[in-house]
Amino acid sequence: MRWVLREVGPASVGNLSQELGISALLARLLALRGVNDAAAARRFLSPELAHLHDPFQMLGMEAAVRRIFQAVERREKILIYGDYDVDGAMAVVILDAALKLVGADARHHIPHRMREGYGMRAEVVERARDEGFSVLISVDTGIRAFAVVERARELGLDCIITDHHLPVSEEAAPESVPQALAVLNPKQPGCPYPDKNLCGAGVAFKLAQALLGAGPESSARVARLVRSLLKLVCIGTIADSVPLTGENRVITRLGLEGLRLPVNPGLKALVQAAGLDGKAITAWDVGFRLAPRLNAAGRMESAQDVIDLFTRADPAQAQELAQKLNRLNADRQNAEQAILAEIEERVQRQPGEFSDPCLVVEGEGWHRGVIGIVASRLVDRFHRPALVISREEGIGHGSGRSIEKFHLLEALTACGDVFDRFGGHAQAAGFALPAERIGELRRRLNEYAAPRLDPADLVPELELDTEVSFGDLTPETLSDLERLAPHGYGNPRPVFCSRGVGLRGRPRLLKEKHLKMQVAQEGRVFDVIAWRKGYWLERLAKTNLPFDLAFRVAQNSGSLATRIELEALDLSGA
């Protein structure tokens, strides 16, 4: 792994430190995250509800709100068309609650991953018309559903698209988005909304915010919105890996505070099922404990279970659904591990297959709900683009993930004639193709990648925020780092390095894959946990020399006093 020390102008660090009265370390970490002036730093460190933008700054919002209230007055039926991932499910729950608060007759449709796949379908729109719906609102989907929206118009349905995905074209042309009654998407051409990084639940939240603030007694409605919905927006935001900056930072900071004392029976049951009851919930907890349970429903069965969890008032039913999500998540983990074990056997038998610039791995009947996760695991391990394909009845259903230096959608487009269908973006994609053409895809994709990926691109980089000595790591350091939370994409946990670190005693292997040890420098000793770094054991046993350590700082509150603990990421020189 190649270490890269991030650079920042010393003047901006000094100015921030002086103007705000903060440590040079905190000032440097802020500057490295693009926070370069005192006003921006104050907003970053102390986000408030007042920092949320006016929803009516979003293009199309006035038309959407006007049509919804018209539907309320006319007692028209509204259908919410969602998606099966966490972001899409949270968006459905958020908008459904807001619509019912303003008196709308609202129902929803969540597509089934296996039977319907991603995106809007004309047959759902046709069925909605037959069932008497006159307004259709998409959430977390629809920005490329040109044919479906046109079909809805033919049938007399008014469509309101709310989405956050990129439109077909970023050019300011009418044909770049579907011709709906209103399109709410901060990424669409001509939209002046200040924050372009909202997730699908975030865009649905802005519509809810506009609806609840547009009528009489708006202050009470907005307060109710914040109390009941912001926690759900937070879950969708973290789960969808959008940048935790700007408005998303406000949403996640305030949402996480609300998650400590959930009122909704479903949310309360979910928190208990994840073992987080009574704890201060972090963004990591949402991303790795709550979101996987919610995602498991759409991956393994139906995301309708997630909607039911948050909309049923009965605590006993909520507990049953939360336990079902636990079981589905265990099934998801088992399916994922079974595929990874099969792939590991191939790595041992045919290591050359895993040295290609792009990995294309196939298997018979692999669970389609987890192949995207498996592709991510392969990218993490081999640091190169990976496509994972499940063969089923002559069709290859695939999911791909990529590295920063390789635009996956452009690569698939170059091989576009082999697919029955495909779509995605720079880092992730999905596709289907005839199974007999998988070998051709592997060959052509690697022919495309070979001149575009240098060997250096396939070596992972570790970006370091700063170099510190162990003497710099104090309780005040912990306090500074806590002020930077919540962490996630766009605001990663800081990474430090220390030089000339010595090993104290013998490292211990935990669960056959993790490493626990003590390290020392200049008289300071810290406990270290190295997740999935059990293979370091042999390496450390061969040397008594000091080494350099890259790590994150954590706190261990298991004893009477909070202690600093290091999470090792890499070591050099051992």
C-alpha cells in the first residue's frame, strides 16, 4: 500500500486556529476537508436546523406542492413509486407520512428486486390508472424513466419525479429529464438548489418539508417533521453513501441525536434488534448495523417489510418484523460468504485469473441480491474493477464495482453490444447478458482496460491526514475528533501515522483474523486493534525493529475511564 500525506496551506490552518480558538490539529483537519474560513467552520462544527435550505429553492417544488394540495382538495388518490434499497424505502416512509399529515389519500409501490428489477415499469403505471390513481410521485427513481412517464401522461396521470441520480444529460435541454408535471432533482439542469448531494430520501424530505411548511400552523408542522422524519432521512443518507457535507451533515448530525431515543415502534425495535438500545448511535452503527438489516429485506425477499416496520403502530408486530430482518440479514451474510468461499477456491486453483486488470467472476445460481456486495469485497481485496455474474437459465445477471481511476459505466458502454441491458455510473453498475457471451465480455473489458489502467492504479493508496507522535494523542485530541463527526463518505475519519513505533509483548490473534497488540513510542503505550490483519502476525514475529504505523484514533470506554485505542490500517518497515 502506498502512503500519501495530504497537503494543505499552512496559512489557512493558522487563520482557522486563531480565529476560532481551536487546536492546530483540528484546524488542519478542517482545512483538509475543504473548510477554509471561520464562518464555514462554525457551521461545520455546530450544525443547526436553521442551516437547512429552503425547499422552494429546488426547481419544480412549487408546481409539485401545488398539485399535491390540489389532489388533497379533490380527494384524488396518490401513488408513491419507490425503490427497494434503504434510501428508496426511507423515501417512501418519509413522503407517505408527510402526505398523510396534509390529508392526502396516499399508497405506495415498492418493486421486487428479482421479479421487477430496478426502475419504474409501465405495467405498474397502467395498473395504477385502473385502480383510480391520478397522481404518481416517484422517490429515489424516475429521472431516466422517459417511456414510463410518457405512458403515464397518455393515461392521464400527473407525474412528479423526485430523484437524486444523474439525468441522461447534464446539458440544459428539456429532453435531459422526463416530461413530468414536476421534476425534483438538484442535479437536473437549471436547478438552483445549493446542495447537489442529497440522497433520494433527502429529496423526498425536501418535498415533505415544503408540504408541511406550506399550510396553516406551519411551525408546528415543521417541528413535527423534524421530530418524526429526520431520523429516517439520516438512515437513508448514510446508507446511500452520499457525501456527509453541507446539508447532509446537518441531517446526519441531528438525525443521529434523535436515534438515541426513538419513538417510532419500528425504529425502536430495529435499534433493539441491532443491539444498540440505549447507546449513542454513530454513523458507523447506522451504516454497518442498521442499514444492512434494512437492505437485507430488498436483497433477500421484499422491501415491503421495511415499509411495514416503520408504518405499523403495534410494538409486537414491529418486534416480529425487526427479528425477521435479523434473520434475512443472516441469510444475506450466509449467501455472501458462500459465494466468497467459492471464489477463494478459484483464487487458490487459478491465481492468474485474478491478475487481470478487470476481474470478471461467474457462478451458477449465485444469489442476485448479494453479488454487488461480493463485487465490493473483490475490489477491496484486489484493488481493481470487479464484475460478479450469476448464471440463471442462460442469462448472466451481473453487478460491478470499480476503483477511483476507472469509470465503469464508460467501460461497459464500450462493450455495450454484448448486453441485453446495462446501466450505472462511474463506480457501480448492473447488467444482464446471454451467458454464452460472458467470456467475450471478460476479453473485451480487459482489452479496454489494459491501456487505461497503469500498474500504479492497481496499488491501493492510503491518504494520511497528518503525522503525529504518541505524545500528541491526548484526551483533548479525542474531543477534537468527536467534533468532526459524523464520519462517512466526504468526511472520512482522520488517518494518522507515527514513525519509529515499537512492539510491546506478543500480538494476539482474535477469531483467527484480527490482531490485538500493544505499541510504544517515547514512553507512551497504546492498545492497537488491527481488523482483518491477522496475517501481520508472521510479519511482526520476524523483526524487533521499530516500524511506522498508519492508524485511526478510537476510544475504548470499557473501563471506568475512557482510554485512547488505535485502529491500525497499515504498517511499514516491519
